[in-house]
Amino acid sequence: MTALKNKTVLITGASAGIGQACAEKFAEAGAKLILAARRKDRLDELANQLATEVHTIELDVRDQKAVGDTIASLPAEWAAIDILINNAGLSRGLDKLHEGRIDGWDEMIDTNVKGLLYVSRAVIPGMVQRNSGHIINIGSIAGHEVYPNGNVYCASKHAVDAITKGMRIDLVDTPLRVSTIDPGLAETEFSQVRFWGDTERASTVYKGYKPLEGADIADVAIYIASCPPHVQIAEVIILPTDQGSSMVLNKKLS
């Protein structure tokens, strides 16, 4: 992937799941990585395993001041970000709206929507000034369909879809590209987080069929980022073969 060699890639939520997989794939392609997440110990552990230059940042994307200060204070050799992967996101709970936990709602909206906005607002001006850059937002099938008890999470991912389209329109007079990758069911830490650490309940989500893995989404990100400058992959919906829609699965009895 010569197109990505020595490119500087910022990945949020890089300490696990899709973010970690993207770090591994972009490192293999020769990119330089800025890895951001709340769990810096895990970032540092990951960085030690990657055969590329890595700069790790402890960052909570919900903290607008921290995001702005962190991006503004990047060392000179890391300041020119070529590719931004807005991956940080989560789901909390799977409840009817009138039974939902408000702290979970706040966490989803603050991370999935406001966090993406804060990071984008801090990074994109530099891309515009340099007349070069690519933003890849990690959305979800939940940004296209609403499923039972997914109310606020689905709303947050519909917002990501709208923000991505808005970015693309706002940047059409520049060479910058804007893409979104919208996965279906992928076996990461997603369900453990959704069910507040209930590992047993989380494990049942992926039984009876073959879900996506983080590496599958990372492969798509590599493809999108490697296209010629005149090619903008606007949107990719990626599902496991056993998934027909958000709630239609080909589950086998075990």
C-alpha cells in the first residue's frame, strides 16, 4: 500500500476493537500513527507491537477543551494529519426509551456525536489549510435502520450519517475526501460495553452465526484510504454474510 506509506493517521478509540484493528492494518501499510483513547496503557502496549512510528495520546473525545488542546499541541512532526479515523464510539443499554438510563444516553451522545464533532473541528482546519486530507467516520447499520430498544444509539449513528454528509458538502470545494464505514454485527468489546460489563449476556449476541471482526472493517478503511485522489468512497455498509438487516440473522442451532 504505497499510497499510505509515511502518511500520518489519527485514530480515535484505538485501544480496542475496530480502532486497534485499524492501527494494525495501517501500520502494516507503512503509515505513521497517532493513537488516541482513554486507556493509554493499552495504547502503549499496542504501540510496542507495531512496526511503525507511533505517537500515543490519552484522550477522552467528550472533553472539548482536551481535544482542542491536544491537537493544537501535537509535536511538529505529528501535526500534519493526513487521515482522521473517527472511530471512538459506544452503545449503552438495550432498553425501551421510557426505561432507558439517562447516564447511558448522555455517554452515547457525548461520545458518538459530540466527540466526533470536537475531533473533526480540531483536525479539519489543518487539512483545509494544507489542501489535503481524508476523514473516515465509523458509523453503523444503526445509522440506516432503527431496531427495537436501540432508540438513542440508533439516533446517535443517524447523526453520524448526517454529519458525514454535511462534511462532504462543506468540503466539496477542497480536495479533502469524506467517507463513512457502517458495519453490522461485529465481535468486539461493543456488546460488553452496551451491557455494562455483563460478559455472559454480551457473549450471547454472537452465538449461532459468524459476525464481522475488527480486521474486516479495517480492511475496508485501508481500501478507502488507498483510492486515487479523485476517488471518494462516500459510504460502505458492511455486514456479515449471516446478517440480512439489523434484526435479520441466519442463526444456526448449536
